[in-house]
Amino acid sequence: MKRYGMGRVLSGLLLGIVFGVYRHVDEMHWLNVGRDAFMAVQSRRFERYTEYHAAGTMLIAGILVAAILFGAYELIAAGIVRMLPPSTVEE
């Protein structure tokens, strides 16, 4: 596999692991605080979402988040490619 392809695969794998660990820690937190605390937070969150919602704001926020995530993915992939040894297979 080419170095750049390997960097992209490893970058996706790294981001997946980081996200998985984050979700696990978050779930363990809510299991520790209990159902009532979780439902109270979710109720407040729902109320906050229903107070204000504008399509334009959400569209801009979605584009910014997607750009940041894609940029982070590409930066991690480029860093991994620089760390990998050169390929010995002719391309």
C-alpha cells in the first residue's frame, strides 16, 4: 500500500479509537450519575434546542464542524505519512 494510503487508513483508525474511547468514558459517566441526572440534562438540552433553531445558523455550524474534522483528519494523515518509512515497492 502506498504511504499516503496507509497514512489515511491509520488516521481514520486513530480518530475512530479516540472517538470510541470518548463515547465509552461518556457512557460510564452517565451510568455513574444515574438515570434521573441523565434525564434532567437531556430535558434541559431539549428545551434549549427548541427555544432557538435557525436553518442558516445550523448550516454554517455544520460546514465549520465538517471542515475542522476533515482538516484534522488530513493533518493527522500527513503527520503519519511523514513518520512512515519510504515504500520499497515500486509504484
